[in-house]
Amino acid sequence: MADESCGPTPAPSEPVKPGSRMVQCVKFGREMPGLDRIPWKGELGKRFTKSVSKDAWKLWIEHSKM
């Protein structure tokens, strides 16, 4: 699978600002602010960071408390 860009990436010396990275959210089906950090190590964490929005992640966290 080819490495697809998730939008413009800042220069290595420029820090990533929280909420500045947009992703195509798999839950809501539209472009939304992405997660600020990788939730898990490994390939699964990278996949979540590329395709899950902050709002979808919040819903998951609340659901997992049940």
C-alpha cells in the first residue's frame, strides 16, 4: 500500500499545533481535526491517527466506560 499524505506536513523544525491536522474521519465521513497524539504504539495507532477524528475518539472513550 502506498504511503498517503494526510494533508500538509509541517517542516521538521516546526512543532505540530494541537487541532491543526485534519483527517477524513471514518466515523463521520468528513474532514475533521485529527488526534493530537498516537493512542497506541504500532501500526494500529498509526492507522487511528490517520483516520479517526478527535470527536470520534471522544465518543469511543465514553462508550468504552460502559
